[in-house]
Amino acid sequence: MGLLTQQDTTLYRGWYKEMAKLRGIPIIYRYVIEMDDTIHGELHPHKLSDPIHLDVIFEENPRVKTLRRIGWVSESPDDKPYIMMFPFDTPNLTIEARVEIPMINVMHNRPRMFKVTSINQIIEYPDCLITTIVPVVDTEEPKVEYHKSNYNYVDDDHPVRQ
């Protein structure tokens, strides 16, 4: 049997945690407790967990070799996702989980917000969970009900004429 089926896997995961502590960045992680659908069919987390402080590896400009290993295929070399590597014991890591990166610059005191869009792992060296993330830009509260909406033709107040 190979080494990854024995106790070396936990050793690799411990090395990742040590590396993330030394070379990574601290983040605030929140997993989804309750989820809603908006009127446009988008997922919107209704309730998030309490903040969990983690150390992760964050790559804003990953190499093509790294992207190929996790299965990211793109025709354009400019179309690269942000990649964040989480420890294996991250609680309830799911799609739509929120990640806050505290700002170092004092001029901007708002943290950078991201959401998880996919979760992968590399089988050759399973030390972390690799996620692709996108920035979250909330300009207005999403609508989760059809009642009196200007964005579609559904209106609960008027019955359908026959």
C-alpha cells in the first residue's frame, strides 16, 4: 500500500497548518447555516456562523501548473480564479461560505469579502482543501420574495384573468 493510506496523511496536514501559520495570512471564516434563494435563482446565505479565525494560503495570481492540477481549464490566460487553500479540518466548508481578509492599509478599514465557489483537493498530496473564491460586492439587499417586485411579472395582488 502507498504512504497516503497510512499515518503520513495526518503528518502532511500538520505540515500544511504550520506552513499556513508561518507563510499564510490570517482570515475570518464563516460557514453557512441557513440559505435562501433570491427571486433570480441565486443563492443567498441567510444566516452565517460565528467568526472562526484561520490561517490559509491565498493566491491571487496562481500559476498555470497549479490550475491544471486542480482541474481548472480556461481558454484565456487572463481568466484565472483566486485560490485559497484551507486546512482539512475546517468546519463545514461549503460553497457560499464567506471569507474576510482584514485590510493592512489603515486608509481602508473595510475587510475584503470573498465567497467560496468550488472546493477541490489534490490527491497526490492531500494536505489541504483548495477552493476557488470570488469577491463579494453587496450593493443592495437581495429580494427573496416575489411579492410586489418590479423585476418580474409575478404579482400576488392581482389574480390571473381568464
